[in-house]
Amino acid sequence: MITLYLRYSINPNKISDFAKYAAEEQIPIAACGGNIVGYFLPTDFAGSTSEAVGLIEFPSLTEYEQYRSKLAMDPRHIENFTLLESKGAVLSTQRSLMRRSEPAKETQS
């Protein structure tokens, strides 16, 4: 299992535009094979108000690559992404592929 970690630098004055994108984008992501762990938006309580995160899981690197190809052609994704870009809500995006650390198993003495 691998997880796509998306770290967005967003315009704090455009959080509502990003939130709309994150909600709508989950439809094509799931349709193209991504298992959405979640999109996480900043709060006013603590931390940066200009960072958001998306986490999407895939069974393998091959399935991630297939997902990327499908998503690039998905009309809903293209519409969502084009609208997001026109709003100027995202300043930059960093993508990383990570693997989950599984808990240790107890051993009996």
C-alpha cells in the first residue's frame, strides 16, 4: 500500500475556493481508482492558515500510475482543476509517495 501525500500552499483568503475544489475533486479521484483518506484544511485555531493536505491510498505503484493516467483524462477533474487555477487559490503543490508504518506485533515471552 502506498499513500499519495499532497501538500498544498494556499492563499488564506481563498480557503473557501480550495474547500470547494477538495470536496468536488474527491468524486473523480474515487472514480479513477484512488482510495481517499481525506483532504484536510487549515483552521484558525493553531498552525498555518496557508497549508492544506490531501491523502490518497493505492494498493501499488502500478495502480497509482494507472490512476494518474485516468485522472488526467477525467472531464470532472479537468473542470475542477481549471476552475481552481482560475481562482488563484493554490500557490504551489508538493507530491510525495509514502508507505505506512505498520504497528509492531507483540511477542510472547
